[in-house]
Amino acid sequence: MVIDTPSTMSFDYSETQQMVAASAKEFAEQYIRPYVMDWDEAQTFPVEVFKRAGEMGFMGVLVPVELGGSGLGYHEYVAIIEEISKVDPSIGLSVAAHNSLCTNHILSFGNEAQKKKWIPKLASAEWIGAWGLTEHNTGSDAAGMSTTAVKEGDSWILNGAKNFITHGKSGDIAVVVVRTGEKGDSHGMTAFVVEKGTPGFSSGKKENKLGMRASETAELVFDNCKIPDSNRLGGVGEGFVQSMKILDGGRISIGALSLGISKGAYEAALKYSKERVQFGKPISQFQGISFKLADMATEIEASELLLHKAAFMKNEGRNVTKLGAMAKMYASEVCVKVANEAVQIHGGYGFTKDFPVEKFYRDSKLCTIGEGTTEIQKVVIARKILK
């Protein structure tokens, strides 16, 4: 675990970080674990759990205390997402999206009046936040978006749709990046805040997903949606550049989500391998199984170190574009591999819903796709190292 002071890196959690991790673990065990499979089967988005998470300070982790947040850093943030995701990755995903994307975008690029208006409600989870960049025909190619905002006096008229949006139905507020200039122009997009209930703003189809089923994913639809210019975040044309900076930090949270999945799946596999007896001894004593566990443990350790180095640099205010992409890419690919091996170690039982590894396996795949695919992370890393 790479934990920092301004000039050094240590490998121990501070007392505060230990307390935060323990608090998140207790929260997950008490309020999430008993309902994991019920929520998964029914695709229930448990709003009340996020309200309680807000009371615990988990929905405004990086928000300054004066704005109603916890005022913590990225190491604590990683610990919270990790502990929740070890129990239910879909809840970890929603906590991450609320914190890193919607809340952090307003916190990073909003003016003082905007921060005071919206941040306290987000930090307490009075309001659940959504963030919209992706569209039906623009995933990785975000600059090709079709949703537009046209200036009309002191207002903007939004038309179009966003899809694959976390909290697209239940969110109370959304930060959306839409086109205000030419298609494909990285300076032709602008960020706006849209509140639920605004005429012309609605939610569309809710996705029926392989995994992360308790984390709501849906469309945002804009039909001549009129919002005041005071809802614009930063300057006209700055939206895409803002988004790329937001995703740098967001990738740390998806890395933390991946780490939680890896640890949850590994711990379940380790426990099972010690209990399952074949040919007169626990299967953990067979080299074929013990070597799988050794590989899993090593790759989890590497993921954790890379992730906390990125957190260290983010806390220092340094550029994390390359390292954030590395941490996200590596941790997410490892979590898919670890979840796969965990199912294999469980054998036939791993293919049933009676054991937790089946769900970790389904949930893990999203981590290599969301907030930039593995392939996009490689593009980002390659550009940085070849620059």
C-alpha cells in the first residue's frame, strides 16, 4: 500500500486511512451484503443505501468539509471503493461514478456559486449525480457526439440523447457534455448542469446488463431542454478538455473498483480451496490450484501498488494521465483474470449463484470497458510515452 506524506512514500495505512477502510467494510457488511443477490436478480437500484452512504461521508469523499464533504484524499477514496466492491461491485461502481464524475466535475470546474448550490446536496446524497458523455454512436470517439446546445439569449437549448449513463433514471442532477461547435472539434463541446424536472429533460431506456445489475444504467434524453447560461460549467468550448481531466481521476476509482473485485474473488477462492477436499486433501494443496492462487495474489499486489502510486500523485496535484490509465488498465484486466480463475477453482459450484464468484465474474468485465476501454488506455499510455 503506497501511502504518502508530501515528500515520501510509505507502505502503511495511516490511522485515519485504517479507520476509513474499517468504516466502509462495516457499512458494506451491514447494509449491502444481505441484499446483494436480491438486487442483482431484480436489477434494483437501492437509492436508500446511497442515502445512508451519504450520511457516512462516502458520497462526498473528495469534497472539502466547508462544502459538506469528507475532505479526504485519494488513498481514502480508493479504500472506500475497494471495501464496498469486495461485497458488491455494482454499489462500488455507483459510489465511484457519483464521486469521480458528476460531483468532481462541478467541484473542479464550477464557480463558487455553482459549487455552493449543488455540491452540498451531492456530498450528502440528498441528490444522486449522473454524468453524460457517451452517446449511441460515440463511445470511444466522444468528440463525434451529436447532442447539441444552441445559445438563445441568456439560455441554451439542448437536443439529443446520452446513453450508458450511470443513474440515468434515478439521478437528481446530471453534468452533460454536449456539442456547441463543429463535430470532431475538441474545443467544440461545453459542459452543462441539468436538474431533474427541467422541461424537456427525461430518462429513456434502462439497460438490461450482464453484470453490475444493481447500478442503474440508462439514457438521458433532451428535447428542446432549456437551461440558463448560469448552468454552464467553465467556458464555452471547454467541455471536452474538462472531461478528459475528470476521466484521469475517474480511472483511479475504476482501478479501485477492479481491485475490490479481485480481492473479493480471490478471498472467496482461497477460502473454498482450503475447504474443498478431493483425493483426501484440500484442493489448495494441489500444485495446480496453489499456483493459480500465487499468480492471483501477486497480480493483486501489483494492481494495488500501481493504483496507490497514482493516488499519491493525484494527491500531490501532479499529472496522472499516464499512470491513471496504467492503473485502470492493469487492475481491470487483472480483475477479469482473477474472477475467471476464482470460478475455475470453485469448479461446478463457481458456475452457480450460490457462491459469490459467479457474480464477481459477471461484474468484472465492465471494468475493462467503462471510463475508457483497455484499448483506449493503451492509446493514452502510448501517446504519453512517445511524446
